[in-house]
Amino acid sequence: MRSSHRILLSCAVWRHTCSSKSIRFSSRTMSTHSYLDLVKEKLSVLSTKFYFRRNEIDVLYSPSDFYETLKSKISKAERRIFLASLYLGKTEDELVDCIGKALENNPNLKVYFLIDGLRGTREAPSKCSATLLARLLEKYDNRVDIRLYKTPAVIGWKESVVPKRFNEGLGLQHMKIYGFDDELLLSGANLSSDYFTNRQDRYYLFRSKPFADYYFQLHQLISKLSYKVKSTDTLQKFQLCWPQSNLAQEPKICKKTFIRHAADELQKFLKRVNSHQDAKEAEVSQGGEFPTVVYPISQFTPLFTGLHDYSTEKPTLLDVLSTIKDPSINWTFTAGYFNMFPAIMNQLISTPSEHATVITASPYANGFFESKGVSGNLPGAYLHLSKKFLQNVKRSGKESNIILKEWKRGVVNKPGGWSYHAKGIWISGMTEKDDRPLVTCIGSSNYTRRAYSSDLESNALIVTRDEELRDKMRNELENLLKYTKSINLDDFKNDPGRKVGTGVKIATSILGSKL
């Protein structure tokens, strides 16, 4: 009898223990799910979202991975290659040859290129992005479409008065969209040798036809608000024309009319309901077949000038950051060019997060380090902005919660030296044992005043329960953090190398919206 009682008692204890573990696990899982449900509720105002199965999103970690993936996907593309970048490096003959070979091997393949019209022609009539790409038109004119977007801000007297390179401060096509058939690679990286070798950025590869179709439609929309490149026998090797099939009148003819037509097209695109699967069905399968939701968000402020701004990036990010209301929810922010948009900075500093990290480039990892002319002062300007950020953190009493880290891998432009160009936001796990990201933003934006006033930007916000994808996102963060060192206000006080001249400080305050 006593033995039976002991067995029954043991069974009861075992059941209670299992039940307690189950309750604790369930509570932890529910808290994570509740947070993600809150994020999705905030994002419900967006008309476009896409659902992903496991293994449909990959994360690349290095410039060489990025370059090899680009070449591999280009070589295997059968129907379409669509690339949008700030510029194509003037020495990227290998990449252009790779595209040419793909066109030769696949007679059904079409190539669509979109770059910035100011940055992409800076060196003309010498070799530049436009002259390099125009080579493809000599043999494949009917299968290659090359577009150069020019901000309407340069129209008029500014176009002739403001010098090249300086006019780029007025606005750029800054999106980084790399599509191959039904796959899409989003990044902050441009198409030049440093981004392929020793300039650290971020890179996410998505396998989804509807998702790729969406970004192809966006690519084509901006292309049809851009100049078309034609091949010529002149010294310059190319000329620009404004096709009648474009969606707006040429800005040179009437800037206001161009902006009004462009704004109408962008509003329709951004407001269009665009989900490849019934929302109710996908919501039910969350945590099952479709554990990841991706929301495209973009910023097109210069094309809404004087009108209501229907851009989705800035308001969406502010909404998402407002969901961080629990101290156990942590965040990481990074930008190579550190000039955080004030509303985003205030939102981040005001969160109750116990552990938050900001990663920025060391002056020795800034692409403008020791560059000639005025741009050589830019590392000092960003250093000054980093100090001001730390001062804001101190005033808010968050010194023990928010850490600033500088990324440095050698000295840029020296043997073995790298530069840092990564940008993004991660919102991480709910417990000490599981600090993997649940949310991240990937794309072209530097989250600066400039990004929200002058440039065209496109990003994707990823919200996921996918355990493998969360592992990849954590690995990505660890890869960035391993080259960082914590910096505080004492470092600015005690290190003579961190002294910033008065002239740079004044210029930064005046020109901060262009950095």
C-alpha cells in the first residue's frame, strides 16, 4: 500500500513538474507571440505584405558572398535581371561582362538597370556607370533597358550652377534592389569593387515570385520616371532621352507637373493591396507553414514635394519602435554614416530596453577617411554627431542601457583595411536565454534626415517566428559586433584624435540634413 502511495505521489509530482515547465514555456512563448502580434497590429495599416515559408530567406555575411551571389544569380537568370543601385563602379567590367554572357546564353533574358543620373554620370565623358552600361546596348539594345533617375531638385539654375559631386547633395536614387527571375537580394551595398571586397554591408536573399514581382514593379515605376540611356558613337558613348511612354512629363519642361504625375503614380503603388495569399489563411498558419511576414517600406519624399507624403518607411519605423514598451525587449541600430533622424533617435532613447546597442563606423572605417577636398571632413562630422548622441543618452539617464560601439577593421584605404556601410535595426528576443532578433529592417536607408527629405529609399521590414531565420539574424549581428569597441564620452574627452574643429561643427549643424 505504501509503495502504491509512493508511486501515485511520484506520478503526481511528475505531472506537476511537467505542467509547471509547460506553463513557463507557454508563458514565454505567449509573451513573444504577444509582442509580435502587437507589431503586426501596428503594421496593419500597410496594404502590402508577403508571407514566407522556412528557408525562403537567406542572410549573407560578407562582401565576397554578395559578389559571388550576384554573379551566380546573373549567370543562371532565364527571364529577367533587374538591378537598382546608386551607381555601378567604373571598373566593373567583369560584372558587365557577366551580364553580357547571360544575355548571350539566354535569348529570352531581359535586363533592366536603374542608377542615379548624377552619380552615374559624374565622370562623363570619361568612363562612368553610363558609359560602361551603354556597351550592353551595342549588341542587345532590344533586351536591355538602362535608366538614369535625376532628382527634380536639380532642375533649373541649380543644374548649371552647382558643381558635379556637390549637386548629389540635392538628392539621389539610393535604392539597392537586385532581382533575378523570382529571387530578390536587398542590401545597402552599391555595385563597385569595394562593396565586393572590403566594405561591410548587409545582404538578404528572398525566394518568392510575388515578392520579386513587387520590387520589379517598383523598379519599373521609378524607371518610367527616369531618363533612358541610348548608345552613341560620340566621345561620351551615350545620350539621355525622355521616352514618350514615361509616366510623367520631363521635369525640365515643367517641374511641378512632373512631381504631380510622379506623386499620383507612387500613391497608387503604395496604397495598392498587394498580398500573394489570403490574409486570414496565412495568419492561421503563422508559426506553421508561414512563420515570417515581410513588409516593403519605402521613402519617396522628394517626389511628394508640396503634396501629402505617402511614403511608408519613416512612419512605419516610428510605429514599430513605439511597440518597445518592455525592458526585456532589446534593440540594435547601425548606420555607417551616423546622422540619426531626430524622431528615430528620440524614440530609441525613450525605450525602456535594458540592453540596447548602436553600431557606427570608426573614423578609420569611414569611406571618406583621408579623402581629398571637402569630403575629407566628413569623418569628423560623423564623429561630432556620435558625441552629440552620447550626450543625449546621458541627459536621458540611459548611459547604463544604451552602448555606442565603433566598427573598425584595419584602416580604410590601407592594406587590409575595411570600411563600414551597414545600416539597419534589429529588435531582439524576450529573455536572457533567447536574445535572437524577432524583427529587422533591411535596405538602402541610412535613417538620416537626408534619407527622409532628399533621396529615394526602399527597405523591407521582416517580422519572424522562424527559428532558423532568427539564428541567421543573430549570426549577422555577431559578425558585425566582433569588430566593434565600446565608446563613451570619456573617450572623446581624453583622446586628442577625437577633437573636432569648430569649422566642422558649424558646417555639420548647417549641412546636417545633407549628411
